[in-house]
Amino acid sequence: MAGVVSIVVSGDLVLDEPDGAHWLSGIAPAIRAGDLAVGHLEVPHTASLHELHGDVPAPGAPVENLQALAEAGFGLVSLAGNHMADCGPQGIADTMAGLDGVGIGHCGAGANLAQARAAVWRDVGGRRVALLSYNCVGPENGWAGVDSPGVAWLRVETEDGAPIAPSANMVRMDNDVPGVLAADIAAARAQGADLVLVALHKGIVHTPARLAPYERAIAHAAVEAGADVVIGHHAHILRGIEFYRGRPILHGMGNGCVVTRALSPAQDHPARAAWAERRKKLFGFEPDPAYTLAPFHPEAVNAMLARLDWAADGGIALSIIPVHVEAPGRPVLATGEAGARVRRYVEDITVAAGLPPITVADDGAVREKAA
């Protein structure tokens, strides 16, 4: 369509295995088909062996896999997740330098809080797209400070006042959150942003459909502050879709491409091996043994990319591109009945989460369901 800019959005990206191009090849055609593609880089790409305490540490991924992301079509990535600081300041610095080297823009991490909170943008079709990225789930010792490296963050209060961490019971956003969002979005607009995407690392991992009490409030706050689209990730399983004030909220994009041995019980890292066993009990699922590189909840085989068609008048049409994760963990575009299954799944989990019902058409177009 004339004057329409298409933006393809992915969920979490973890490329721990060699030959990143192979693992991305099943979805790369759809990523490259957009004018711009945006993903969330979940782990640092570094040779650093430093391990951050406070969460189960992820290993550094091969730096060369960043080139595979660029070749697959990614132009921007958000970095403010719960594992980006796992390999320490060196891991963050290596990741940012590696992304710069392959031409992928990034935001959400930096040498200090101001750098981490700053937007990254791309000029597409004569218009400017800005991306902001925030961690809502901790751990707090991975957050950037005024003079210390880490990731950008939005504070969410825990039920018992305990420190913010992915395993904590987080219930409400802090009163300062709307002001932070408003300031950062205004700064992006001042730099000429015509479209502002806000990425939030939020939610409850490995659990179908369910949204934590704070998630809708913090996503709505982003829209109220001026965000055009809100993109959620962290849960490693899809979440529902909502429209608020006419703006799309993707509450959880699930796994974009996650291939890692760090979640396998069969490894020599005690903390990771223990977590691989403990999460099965915590979340009540047994991974399919065929998925050795993606041992997630069985429903996580239902995956998707999102496509935002941004018209010249500012209107945004949302559609999903169904994806199936095949063993041992490679995502592939889903067609036929497999694609229909993913579309139905997104409709169903949206209702199950207590969100307003949506319809997902055969072509992937997502709309609010008529009353």
C-alpha cells in the first residue's frame, strides 16, 4: 500500500547455539519482508565469564550470531531484560559494540541510566520510528544507575516489599512510572519521532494466558504517556492482545527464536540445572523431550510475529504472522491448519486473560471483536 510502512515485531531472541542463521531461517523471510524489524535480545553476546548474582545467570551467546540477526533482517533490538546484565558490564559493552558493528540499533542498556533510557530510532519511508525499552521484573542489581551500567527500568512494587526479581510476586506499578514514561517519550518526540514503540519486559513466565495485576496498568500508562504501540516480552509463551485508546498492546510476544542449552537439566552448571528442574514444579509443566534447545511449556510451540502497517495518516493496522516451533527449537512460519491453530490460540488466551475479545482473521488481521 502506498505510504504504508510495515514493521515486523518479534519476541525474545536467544541464540546460544552455533550457526544462528540456521535457527533464524524459518522466520527470516517474514522478518525481511517488513520495512523494519524489531526484536528483543534476551542475553548478552560476549565471551565474558562473569556471572551476576540475583537471578539464574544466562551464559553469554556467541558474538558472531549478531551478524545472523542482521542478515535475518533485524534493524532494532530492545535490551532491557532480566538477563542482559548477567555477564556484567563487559557483557553489556560487548553486546552493544557487536550490535553497532553489524548495524543493528539498540536501546534499553548502557553505561548509565540516561544512556539506557534513551530511545533508538530508524528513518523509514521518510518517517522516524523510535524504540524505548524497560525492564519491569528485575533483578534490581542488573538495573542501570546514574553512574553505573545496566538496563533501563520501571519499578513495580512487590506484594511483600521484597526486592524486585523475576521470582517475586509483583502487583502494582510505582507511582513514578507514568512520569518516567512521559519524560522519555517526550524526549523521543523532540528528536523527531513520528511513531514511538515501547518495549516492556514484564509478566509471569511459563504460564498460559495469565497476566500479573500490574501488566495492563503499566501498558496503559505507556499509551497514556504517548506510546503508539506497546510490546511485551519475558514470559516465553504468548500472551493476549489488547487495544487501548485505539493503540495496540501486545502483552507478550513469546519466543521469537530461543535455542539454548542453559535450560536443560543435563548440564554442568549447578544453578542452571537446578532451575531447569525447579521451574517444572513451580509452573506445573513437563517439557517435550524432543525440544532439547527450547524446553518450554508445551503451549509455547504456538508462536508468532506481529506486523504493524503504519499508514501515512498515523493509523496502525495490526496483524499476526503465525509461527510454529519445531523440535529441537527452530521457529518456522505456520501455514494451513498450523497457522489456524495459532490464530485461534491468540484469540483464546486473550479472553482467558480477561482482556476484551479480539478476532484474528485468516489473513492475520487483528481487530477488537464487535459487541
